[in-house]
Amino acid sequence: MLWVGRSDRDSKRADICFSLARKCPKIPFVIVMNDSSPDVYRDLTETLPQNVTLHRHVPLNQIETLFATASVL
């Protein structure tokens, strides 16, 4: 599962992705989320599920690989 976006509460609803990761602990999640809103970023990531790999930034030449290998976007 791949989720890419920024840390805010309105655009792509990162909170829902983290909630889904908690409900599906056997599925690996890769989350690429910049900390454009530091307070929201901290709130979302303070209790990171074990099945989540979190990246604040992925270089453009590597992001295509994440999209190509993801089963779910």
C-alpha cells in the first residue's frame, strides 16, 4: 500500500491511511508525507503502526519505483 501526500487534515486524509494501517497490521504500508504542517505531522506519526514505513521525502528519481512496485495506491 502506497500513500503520498502532505501532512494536512483536508487534502488526501492521511489520518484515514494511518487508521487503515492499524486495522490491517499484516499489510505493509509505505507513506511518503512531508511535514508541511509540523503539528499535524507530529500528531499523525507519534504512534506509528509497526507495518508503516514513513518517508518525509523521496527523490523524484526514486518515487517512480515506489509507484511501480505498489499493489495499492
